[in-house]
Amino acid sequence: MTIRRWLLAAAIATFALPAFAHDYKVGSLEIGNPWTRATPPSAQSGGGFLTITNKGTAPDRLVAVRSTASNKAEIHEMRMDGNVMRMRELEKGLEIPPGATVELKPGSYHLMFMELKAPFAKDAKIPATLVFEKAGSVDVELSVAAMGAASPAPKH
């Protein structure tokens, strides 16, 4: 194999992989740094966090999430109602406006995995499928950070 062909093959292989193996793309949407926290052995639920950037000119909507790691998964919102923090499912999903980045993070919008099949273990990967109204579905892996982590582990 000539050097020119080898360099071409290396470039194709490099650009075919998601950036840092933590970023994903579907349609005009970019999903960045999906992560979750490790859960105690008896936990029945866990949250999922990531960013979604809409590079397109039309809005899209995250309408569902599925995972083989739990029996049920939903898109949730946490917000203050007076002095009480309330969490609820977003039954119509989460809108991603054109040109905007929506962050799913602790204490705000997040994915909710319920009826866990096994605890989320630090440094593991949790599979999930994000379903968008227009862009379709994309499979992602959430990196598991330590219990109580406020943000994901740094990328290597």
C-alpha cells in the first residue's frame, strides 16, 4: 500500500468515528458528551445528561428515550414550584430550537431511567436510543461517572 493510500484510509477512518467517541450526530442534531452517575446497589432509577445542538434551520423535538439498562425511560424536567423542587415527565418531549443548544443536566432537563436492571457502575457505558421527531433515532452510550458527580469525567 502506498503512503498516499494509507494516509487516505487513515483520514477516512478518523472522520468516520464520532469525535472523542462521546459525540453523536443525527440529521442536523449533534449530541455531546452523554453521561450518567453511578447508582447504589438498591437504586431503582438513574438520570442521564447530555447536550443537543440543532445546527439546522427548523426546530426538532426529543420525543422518546429507550435503554436496555432499564425497563422504562422518560424525558424529565426538574424545576422549582415555590419552595418545592418538582420533577415531571415532559409528555410532549423536549423542543430543540434551530441554532440552539439544549443542555440536559442535573437539576434541570434530564433523561430518567426507571426500574434499572442493574446498578450503573462507575466507568461503565449505558446504552440508550434517543428518538427525535424529525431527525429520527440515534444510539448513544452514556459514560458512568462517580456517584454524586456534578459533571462527567474529563474526556481522554
